[in-house]
Amino acid sequence: MKIECETIGVVHSPFQQAEGTPIQPARAAGSVGTVELDARYVDGLADLAGFSHIILLTYLHRAKPFSLKVVPYLDTVPRGLFATRAPSRPNPIGLSIVRLLGIAGNVLTVEGLDLLDGTPLLDIKPYFGEFDQPGDVRCGWLEAVREHEVVADNRFAVAGSEESHSSK
Ligand SMILES: C[S@@+](CC[C@H](N)C(=O)[O-])C[C@H]1O[C@@H](n2cnc3c(N)ncnc32)[C@H](O)[C@@H]1O
């Protein structure tokens, strides 16, 4: 089944290249940027300011074509793609939980960005600790990883501002 969806905005971040970009929001303290929502959706931001964190669903438009086995940033051995958060996926959708610092009109200022500048935005949702944080979490291969890298290299993303996935 083919699904068409339209972007609702764009992420402005300090990161132009994958190399050096934080690998997850939890490793991106101080990475501040903005989320510019298309003006026609601004009324949908009502009541969001009371939330400390929001979920950004994005289209990782510069991701390289996917492989089903990848060596994740936090490991040295190949893992099944769906057991990782690698950006190169059949549908390169990003899920980033970021701190909401403020809202001015259609622009949200956020901290904890692990996204490249210009990343297309698909959706914004509030983070609900009660619903989104299960109590009995196991983390598979990640539990054995001791040294956590905090920034990415270029293994999953194309260089420059070239798009590898058409967003048309
Ligand atoms: C490991 S992914 C995690 C993204 C998201 N937090 C997730 O779990 O879905 C984060 C990395 O994706 C890469 N990245 C960020 N924005 C991208 C984009 N628009 N296109 C391709 N790669 C991107 C950067 O290298 C960044 O370090």
C-alpha cells in the first residue's frame, strides 16, 4: 500500500552534516533549534505550552538507502535494522523526544535536537510520561554496550544538502 503524506513544517537545527550530529536527544543537551510549523496549523498548538517535552515525527530526508543489518552507532557488530534507531530505513521516519522551551506563533523552540537542519516535519505530539514510559523496560543489545558514542558519523546520511529520498 502506498501512503501519501504532506509535511507540516520544517526543523531548523545547528547541524548541516550527519557527522557531529548528536545520535539521540538524550545525548543532545544544549542542542537548541526551532520547529517551524506551517502557519495554517498554528491553532493546533493551543494547550501544548504546558508540556515539558514533545515528540517530533520527522522524515529523515537525507538518509542513505537502508540495509537490513546495520552496525549502530552504539555498537560494533551488525544488528537487525528494526532493533536499532538507524535513520536509514524503508520509511526513514525519525522519532525525537525534545524539550519544549517555548512557543511563539508558529515557531517552537526546542532543546535536544538530533536532526539535520531542514528536516521535514510530519507530526508533533505531547510526551506523556504516564503513557510513554513503560515500567519494565529491557534494552536488548544496548544493555551490553558500555561506551556510548554521542555524535554520528556519515554512515547513514548523504553529504551536503542533497536529498536521498524524494519528499515530493
Ligand atoms: C540515530 S538517528 C535517531 C533519530 C531519532 N531520534 C529516532 O530515533 O528516530 C539520529 C541521526 O540521524 C541523522 N539524521 C538526522 N537528521 C537526518 C535527516 N534529515 N536525514 C538523514 N539523517 C539524519 C544524524 O546523523 C543523527 O545523528
